[in-house]
Amino acid sequence: MTTRNESALPLSTGTAMNSQGPSPALFFDTISAFQRSEALRAAIELDLFTHIAAGQTTVDQLAQSCQAAPRGVRILADYLTILGFLRKQNDRYELTPDTNTFLNRQSPAYLGGVTEFLLTPQLKECFALLTAAVRRGGTAVSAEGTVSHDNPIWVAFARAMGPVMQLPAKLLAGLVGGDQQQPLRVLDVAAGHGLFGLAVAESYPRAHITALDWSNVLAVANENAKRAGFADRYALLPGSAFDTDWGGPYDVVLLTNFLHHFDADTCTKLAAKAHAALAPNGRAITLEFIPDADRINPPGTATFALTMLATTARGDAYTFAEYERIFTQAGFARNEFHALPPTTQQAVVSYKQ
């Protein structure tokens, strides 16, 4: 008889339990993956990484700084060391370079706030009902999921996800092309945090940005525009992208992380609105998760399709061939695919003429 509790096996580090035959390592890594998310959330809420960066490196020091029990801090810090977020030497912990960059609150690239969106109860509920979503072919939480009318989850998105989008925004601005001193009229559709339009404004001093989104979301984008010093070149267009008159003509229409929420027919209608809003030589720039034709590569991109299954009624991660068909049917003359390394996203530049 064993005294060991075998009802909850420990986290595997990803190495095979038996290199000579089948291994359950992947099963146990995956079935217990929620523990990783919650451990990371706990460390962020306790500011554990920031305290280590400030020189509080022992269990007792961290327990005092985090206002937590020494036993709890020890177990959490050891777990995070096993995962690779920390290093441990004797009785002291230190940050890895990645952790110091992205999880130290004093870092300009701090990502800890992302948990306020990615781990919200609304998103977690979508995945808790994934079996029903698979049977249904779309989200099981409501008729439209996260794209329901004026859904407040997008305010949380706008406030939390800005740091993640800084690099993609800069890369996308680099696809605008042309003389950076030229006047530029830009429509940022489903602007959210507004960083994509603001990145264009930073690169093009004579660019004027119009941000389209729900009013409560635009409040966040407007805050970011004021903080960046671009308020005088930033206009707000509140409302639904489907019902609001987009105005124009614009030189550039930005469609960033938006089309994946809808089926191909709806994407074509939105692309047609972009086409109609553009000046004769204008172009639409789309940022998306665009997998290869096999839909399983690159992995960091292709897995996004599951998020769309869980959270939307008809969204997907579309291939470039599908986007090319969507924009061609909407009237665009040609389309270019652009990888955006080191991010997991890609872009499509569609030219009106």
C-alpha cells in the first residue's frame, strides 16, 4: 500500500516519463495547465517579481514585502522556478532576463496588466463551455459571445492589452509607406486602445487619425492619444463599425485584430466598407493571426482559431488565401502578405488600385 497521494500528479517539465515508449507527459502538462496560469496570476498580484528585482530575494524578505506567509511564498517561488520564470541559487531567487523585462512592474515593457483581460471571468467561461462550443460550431456563452453589442469586455481589452500591441503597432506603421512628411488621413476601425493609429501618427507628423469604436472604448484610446501628445491630430467616431458611416476619403484604413471575429461573408462586407471609404490610391492594412494553408503552422498563430471558436459565433483564424479572396471580392486590386517577426501576427496590405 502506498501513502503517496497519486490523485494529483506533479507538473511535468515536458520531458518524456519513459523515453522508450508512450508517455503521458503531454496529457499531464495540458490537463494541469490552469495551475500555471493561476500561479503566474498570484505572483503578479503579489508583485513577487518586482520585489525580487528590488533586491528582496530570500523567502523571508519576499514574505515581508508581499505581505504573505513564508511557506506560501516558498512554494510559489519554487514552482515559478520550475516553470522557468525564476532562477534559484541556494536560498535566493533571481529573475530571468525575460521575466525582468516583462514581469517587473518597473520595466517599460511590463505585461502583468494583461491578466486583467486574458484571465477575466468572461473569457474563462467561454473556454469552460468549449465542449458545447465544439458541438455548436461557435461560442456557447451567448448568441454572439464577445462581439455582442457594446460588450464591456473591450474596455478591459483596451486598458490591459496596450503593452502587448506596442511592437505590432510599430511594425504595422512601417507598412504604410510613402513620404513620412506627406499629409495622411487614417481611419482606425475598432481602434480599442488606439495604439495602431497612434503609431502611424508618431511616424507621420502630418497624419490625422480617426478612431472608430464604442464610446466607452474610445475613452481609453483618447486617453492614450492625449498621453502621447497627439490629441490635436486625433478624432473620435463613436459607434458600431457595421452601422456607423465611416466617412472619408481616407488614405489608409486600419483593420487590426477585428476581422477574425466574424465569418467570411461579414468580413467581405467590412472590407467593402473600407474600400468605399478609401481615396483612389488608398490601402487597407489588416493585422491578424494568419496561419499557413495547413492551419497548424506557425503554432503560435494557428492556435488562435480555438480562441475564436470559444468566444465568437462565427470567427476564425483565416489564411492569406481566404483574406485575399475577401478583399478581392470587396473590390481591392491586389493584396500583399507580410510576416511581422518576432510577433505571432501577420499583416495584409490591400490596395484599392
